[in-house]
Amino acid sequence: MERPRIAFQGELGAYGHEACARARPSHRPLPCPTFEDALAAVRDGRADLGMIAIENSTYGRVADVHRLLPESGLSIVGETYIRVRIALMAPKGTALGDIGVVRAHLVLIPQARGFLDAHGIRAEPAADSAGAAARLAERRVPGEGALASRLAAETYGLDVLAEGIEDHGHNTTRFLVMSRRPDPPPAGDGPVKTTFVFRVRNIPAALYKAMGGFATNGVNMTKLESYMLDGSFEATQFYADIDGHPDDPPVRRALEELDYFTSRLEVLGTYPAGSPAD
């Protein structure tokens, strides 16, 4: 029987691939060039699930994803967190002292600046860290290395010369698992999150009043972000995460109050809450 597939943005060995392996080890990974492609793969049936990076503890939200999720027609069915552990890798037989230049995604390079400077290694940006590892395995140029995940080294047959070389140990990326169908857990069956988007009505203090229902009902809102729609300063949509299930009475009352002050309210998913990676 063919294994189900899970789509992610990037090449094999990317941190998105690592998230797939951790959260859905029974699924075959399907690499996609962009987040749009990964979501489309789920929507058209080429993949059963999608693994989408939503935010990073160092760099904040992932560009455009808050816009893409409501437009995707898909539902959030899970979340997972991946600690961004950086490995320096090179073709087999290479010593650390041989490395003069490494390539990695532009965002990854500053995170290992201390290690690179200490070893006199120059860094050059690449479109994708896992892709840099793949090109390194193909070219095998002496003195060249790549910065990526250990999974990338294992995928492309490279030696890990140093690992955990990031300057700070807290850098974590949160991923959401997307599906064509919602799959909410039963209310009361462990900690859950609910994610939704909304637009407030054009009345005075609408946002303040809309948020009041969560405070008075004791519902913890863990995220609230705004973003413009269609490039208009007057069309703002909000993206929110809360702890709890829509069938929980406090959450139900808070959402009912929110609905009164909004012109649009759409729940994107209710799903088991994940734990930040160690």
C-alpha cells in the first residue's frame, strides 16, 4: 500500500522536511519550490497533508503565509516546532580546517556568525540551505561546505564537521499541518489551539470591544497579528491563535461576541497543541 504524502517548501533535507519527519513519520515527504506550491499539492490531491512554516522565534512571522492560509481552502489539523540546529557539512574526507567557504540561506548565515568568524570561514548566500547541501554533494569542490540540518547531510551523503554551531540556542520555527478536511479533536481531549482570521466592522472601538469577550471569558489569546489585504491601508485582516476548543463554553461565548463586531470571521482549524522543541 502506498504511503500518504506530505508536502513542504524546500528541498529534501530542509527544516520543513525535518518537521515532516517528526510530526508525520509515516508520510512520504514531497518537496515543493514555494509555500503556494505546497498548499496547491494538498488542494489538488498530490499530497495528503502540507507542512507550512508559520513563524520563527528569532525572525517573527514567515512572509505571506498569513495571507496564503485563509486563501488556501485548507484546514489546520496540527502543529509542530523545530529547533533550528545548524550543522556544517562537507564531502566525505574533508577536515574542518580545509573549509574556506560555506553556502546557506541568507537567514541562516548570521545565526552561525560567531563560529564562522572564529574559524575564518567565509559565507555566501544560497537560495536554500538544503539545496546548497545538494549542490555541494554534486560538485565536491575542495574547501567548500554548507550550513544546513543534519538531515540534509544524511540525505546527500555528506560528513558533519561541526553541529550546533548556532550563536543562540533558542531559535525555533513553528509549523502548521494543513489538510483538505478539518480534523478537530473532541473537546476536553487534551490541550488544543484554535486559529481564526477576522475583520472588524467599521464602528468605533470595534477591535477593543471584539477582544473584550476573550478577556471576560478567561480565554488565553496567544497570537494576534494584523496584515493588509490587497495592498490597501483600509482593508486590514487579523490572524489569531487562542487556547481552547470552540465547543468549550468560554471559547464559544468569546467567539459569539467576536462575531458581533466583525464583518468576517473564519476558523482555520482546531488542533492538538504542540510543544516547543528542546
